[in-house]
Amino acid sequence: MSDSERRRRGLEMLAEVYAGDVVTPPEGYAFTDIMLEQVFAEVWSRDVLPIRDRRLLLLGIIAEKGEAATFGIQAKAALKRNELTPDELRELLLMIAQYSGYPRAASLLGVVEQKIAEVEKEGATKGAAEES
């Protein structure tokens, strides 16, 4: 596969994984070029695990590392793509608390509730705009 084909495939998968919420990185910056061509074109696009399973694994890893902002990005994408419900995200925090500690999970409570509210508001906004 050519580099341009891998980039195209990576861009498509990035848009799918993040439900269009993540800005497409410009070409020519090594970090994002490699991320697109490897992480998204080669790993996220594999058929062995569905995106939802990959997302659950990633949410656990991110939570353990204490990366609240990144957790929020993943949580919102999971909600928008209907991979997880609000209750499933909340349940995930219970598991995280047991295995990574209550302080780590507690730091994510506000992030999860904020992302749930954002997705609910965006859904309401889209529905209202479509009815007009």
C-alpha cells in the first residue's frame, strides 16, 4: 500500500473512530503522519476486534494513566458512535475504581458527565435543526 493510500485510509478511520470530532492533522508533520499511517490505517482498521472493543481497552489504559482530557475524547466518541451508553460509561468507572483506584476513577466522573451532557445537547440540537 502506498503512503498516500495509507494516509487516506488513516484519515477515513480517524473520522470514523472519533465520529468526525477530531480535526484532521495537516500532512507533513512526522508525528501525525505516522499516527495516521500506523495507528489508524493499520491498527484501528483491523477486523479482528471491533472498534467498540478497542475503545473499551483504550479507555481502561487512558484511565490508568490519569489522562482525563483524552478519556473525555474517547468517551464522547463512544457515545456518539453508540458503542457505549451513558450507563455503560458510568459502569466502566466502577471497574476502573476497583482496579486503578478510587482517586483515579473519581477524577473521571466529571469528565464522563460532561461528555454525556455534550452528546445529549448535540443530539437535541441536531434533532431540532432537522425538524426546521
